[in-house]
Amino acid sequence: MRRTRRFGMALLGVALLAATPAVASSPSAATTRLSVARLQYDGDDWYANPSALPNLIKALRARTTLDVEPQEVRLTLSDERIWDHPFLYLTGHGQVRFTDAEVARLRQYLLQGGFLHADDNYGLDAAFRREIARVFPDRELVDVPLDHPIYRIVYAFPQGVPKIHEHDGKPPRGYGIFIGDRLAVYYTHEADLGNGWEDVGTYPEDPPELHEQALRMGVNLYVYAVTSGVGR
């Protein structure tokens, strides 16, 4: 039987360095591998926003006690390394297509404690909704309530996910799929956090204040993702 993994079990020592005293990590947390993994898929530009994840990783390493690996990881759903990475990030502007085997693998990954953040970079909505419905035909994407920990675990977002890039001018939405009471999939639509994570100046219409808001929301997402399985 292949070894399975419960992500986040040794990650109780999270703290925001700039706001609260550092919390001592448990002994096992010091050896736990933490990473941010970009999901490569069949479709369009899975590689969009090239400076986004490097900047998010820098923020995680500077603002939390988590020893996050300094380089982003890139992998497909068929890659056996997926079991070693608790946080998957998916973005793009158009088509996403999973094979039947990839659908089964993603479902297994999420049921075992993994976390997927899908970030619509404009044009991804229809394809992502179609594919995630194949992964979880028994669960719907729903609005994540504003009192959920993802909006307050480190930084407070009482109005929910911030709007970073205008696109169609519609309000930002944060959708989710829950497994029990754990948020396993978080889908940002009309927000475009990835644009906000990119280097300041990449999008002149997005001021530095939005870059900071995007990074703060990204910190919340990651901290929740790697600690949400604790005690479950």
C-alpha cells in the first residue's frame, strides 16, 4: 500500500513575525517540507504571472515562522511528488483539461488533506468549474463565509477576498469546496490575486497598496492550507 500523507500535522507553530511573538515550532515541524507548488496542466497558460509565486514565497518566509522552500515547485497531477506538497496553485486565462486519471489523483490528494488554490487570471472560469465538478461531482463550489478563518487567520479581511485587478468590474468572489468542515479548494474569481503578487509595476493600474493586500491574502491562504488538517 502506498504511503499516504496527512498534510499539516506538524505545523502548529505558525506566527506572524511583524505582529505577534514567534511561537516555537514543534520538533517535527522543523523537518517538515513546506513548499508552494504550481500546477502544470493541459490547456492554456498555466505558467502565467511568473513573478507571483516567488513574491508570495518571500512574503511567507519574511512574515511567518514557516520554513517555506525558497523556490516554487512545478508539477503535474501525475507527478508522484504531489504527495510531498501541501499547497497547489492553479492559474491561467482559458482552458484547463484533466484526464480521468488526473481527476482521480486530484480528488485523492484533496481528500487526504491537500489544498488547491485556483486563481482565475481572466477567462478560466468556465473550464475550471467544469473540471472541478468532475473531481467532486458530489460537492458544489459555494461562497466561503466571511467569518471563515481564511479571512482572519493572520490578516483580517472582513469583506472577503480583495479585488486586485478590474477585469469586468464585477465584485471579487471567494468560492470553496469543503470536505467536512475543512476548506480544501479555494477559487478566487474577479479578484486575480496572482496579478497582485507580481512585481510592483507589472500592472501600472494596480498600485502598491493592492500588491500588499494580495500578499496578505496569500499569507492567509497558505497558513490555513498547511494548518487546517491539524487534529483532524
